Amino acid sequence: MRELRGIGVSPGRAAGPVLHLAPPPSLPSPPAVVDAEAEKDSVRRAVALVAAELTRRADAAAEDTVAEVLRAQVLMATDETLTDAADAAIEAGSAAPHALAAVLAEHRAAFEAAGGYLAERVSDLDDLRDRLVAACLGLPMPGVPSPGHPFVLVARDLAPADTAGLDPSVVLGLVTAEGGPTSHTAILARTLGIPAVVRCIGISDVADAVVVALDGGTGTVSVGVPDDEAVSVNAAAARLRTRQAASQGPGRTADGHPVALLANIGGVRDLTGDVEGVGLFRTELLYLDRTDPPGEQEQVEAYAAVFSALPGRKVVVRTLDAGADKPLPFLRLAGEPNPALGVRGLRVARRAPQVLSTQLSAIATAAAATEADVWVMAPMVATPAEAAEFAAACRAHGLPTAGVMIEVPAAALRAPAILRDVDFLSLGTNDLSQYTFAADRMCGDLAELLDPWQPALIALIAACATAGAEAGKPVGVCGESAADPDFALVLTGLGISSLSMAPRSIPAVREALAAHTLQECRQIAKAALAADTPQAARAAAGRGATG
């Protein structure tokens, strides 16, 4: 056996034979264009066919997060700039499939150059290209193979349409050569509960039928696993799933210390029956890929649908998290050399204050009409002054519980001052890692720096938890690091009061907490905090659990 390493993005273990995603359709040699209008008609038929297929998959999706991702892809396909540019290429002598491929290659290069959120969407464009080219050539749409037995799917990367339709009883796990912790592959794998590893160097060289075992928590992939070991891995995973399926109730340590286990959602369809509440309601899905902002009444209805499903329970609404790195046409923001460090999150309110004002008004209206305990928080807050201004705006709209996300190291360092004006903090560990280590989340070469077990990140989390304890105000974590059952013990030991994650991850974290006392969690946290490397932190945490 040999071991490969990547970034674990969806926890769980699985083993099985490798099956590679089928390669995309190949473009034939460029033909001479005889009838330009016929080629333009071919483009429009391809767009209509692909849009219809993606819409069908979106309508059939069980979770709002999945459906919204696919609908965003439909908007990309039907954008007039795509067909207009393809028409121009046809007029210049290109056939329909070649015109579409060339235009999407230009868009891809622009997305990569922009970095941040757009760079993470290049696989979506690649999938559109492959589907449109196949439609033009009269070939079957690319997709996941169906060998008739369970397998581990391996790909360069996976498109949303492919990931969204996966059957967890057949696709035991995912391993990709590209992608990142916040790519759609990662988000959808967590939503579906499929163990996944991305940015795994060397996985493309593993042949079909070779048996591998993957750990979606640690990011390790063992190649050439004996059949009996594979059976053992899957049996243990099945027993764990059965035990977790029976797990219910609030999050508590073995000695009864409460730790609220909340859900990260994009809409009401992402909810499951056993959640204590919502720790991150991503509202940007209402805004993305629109030429006009959603009206106040449309927002009221979307928020009320979630609030009504959780009477008496906490729902933390994140205000619009978009901007230069998640461009919204109606904001008319200028291009920036580094969008991840530009006008995004709460900073958008400086340019378009009415967008935040309308959103807060809609949240307040929906909250007043339902019985949920609605909290509101702002993303990308950097200073106490920004936090105070946001809290004042919330209260002016009749929203009494206002908080901020800690994603910027400056905010973590000034947590005591920020807590003078807000009611709670919520740590977004994905962005906090990125900004703390100056490491782009899409850079596979820097994967180790983005490991939540990095002691510097743990120290920032500890500082925020301490500030919350001194102020008597709650501090939660809504980054997906909370979904790691082992790291959840560290967070609890540091004093974090709530953990928010994909709903399917909650049972595993509940089980981990129930197996340890608060004092054991504190020992684990102390050991991890004293380590010098992520590997040492994991090892020290393991030793801390046993005293």
C-alpha cells in the first residue's frame, strides 16, 4: 500500500474500487462553416437542452443548497453574453462547438484571474463547456458512470450537476485532483454525507478497479488496500452511520455541559428534523446571478419559510456575503486587483446601503410573523466601529440580537472591544484561516496552512472564546471545521458555546461530545494549543483525551 494526501472536506471513511469520471467530449478538427445561421441555431438548441437538463436536476434536488447551485449554472448557460460572443465567433469562421469552447475558455481565464469565489467556479464553466459541446455534437451528456456496483469516484474535479445527483449508497466516496475546501464539490459532498478528499496529488494516476480507502476528515487516501481491509472499513462506517442515525437530542458532553449543535443552510429544504437551530443561514443564494436585487417581499417569504420551520429555536441569519469576489451585477462594483481583500461582505453597505437596509427590514418582518428566535450577523467585519454601526442598524430595524462574524484576524484580536456593542460572535474558520496564513483557499500547494488544526488558528479561536466568557456573551463557530468530531472537542474545550455545520455532520459531532467530559475537552484543547504543528496538535489532542 501507499498513501496519498489531500484536503479532507467531508468527514467519514470509505473503501472501494476506483472508477474515474468519463473524459469530456473531444472537439473534432475545425470544419469549414458553410451556413453561419445554422451554426447559431445549433448554439441556441444546445443552450436550451443543457439549461433544461440542469433545471430538471435542480427541481429534483432534495436540498436548497444543491438546487441553488444548479440554478446558478443555468443562469450562466442562458446569459446572453455567452450566445452573443458565440455568434461573433461563428461570424469569424468558427463552428458552433468550437465557438462555445473558445468563449467559455475566455470566461474561465477571467474567473481564474479574479481569484476568490470566481476562481472556485471554474469547474462550473468547464462542465458547461462539456455539456454544450456534447449537445452541439449530438453526443451523450458527460456524467458519472454506472458500473452496477459501489465504487469510489475519482475525477480531476466534479461539476455541480454531477455531484448533486450522486447516490451515497453507490458512490462510497469522492477523491479529486483539484478543487478546494469551499468548492462546490466540497459543499455538496458534505450536504450529501459522502466522504470526500480534494486536491489529492497522484490520485489521477491510480487505475480503475484499484481498491482505495479514504478518510474525509484527515485527507488521507490509501492505495492498494486489501479486500478484507476494505470490507472492515466499510463495515465500521456502516455501524457508525447506524449509531449516528439513532442519535438525537441536544449536544452535550458526557457530564451534561451543553454545546448547541446548529445547521448551516441555504434554505428551508436543507433542514433536517433533529437540528437544535440554525447557526448560519446563507442569504446570498437569494442574490447571486441576478441583474436586480430580490424585492423586500420576496425576501420576507424566503426568510419566513425557514423561521416558521423552527418555532422557538435559534436562527442566525448572515446578511449578504457578496461583493467583488462574489459579483452581483446590480451592485455595479468595479473590478479589483484582489477581490478577496476588497469590497465584500458588510463593506458592500458602504457602496449600496439600501441593500442592507432592505434586507434587515425583510428579516425583521419575517421574524415578527413567526416564532423563531432570530439573530442577525454581518460578515467581513474588521473593526469595533464597523461592529457597532451594524448592531445599531439591526436594532433600528427592530432586531434585538446582533452579532458579527470573525473572519479577519484584526477582528479576532479586538474581540473584547467588538463585544462591547454586539451580542455574540460567530467564527468563520475558512476565511479566518485564509487571512491568517495569507493562503488562498484554492491553492493546493498551501493546503497544510488551511488546516484548522494549525496552532495559530486555534490561538485566535481561543482568544475570541475567552473574550466571550469575560463579556458573558456566546461565541460560536460556523466554519465547517466544526463538523470534524475531533476538532469539535477542541472547540468545546476552548469555551465555544455552539457549533454549526452541514446538517448531516451533526450526529457524528453529537456522538463525539457525548463520549467526553468537559474537563477532557479542556485537556484536549490545552494540548492542541501548546503544539507547534497541525500534526502535533492532532497527536497531542489524542493524548490529552486520555490524560
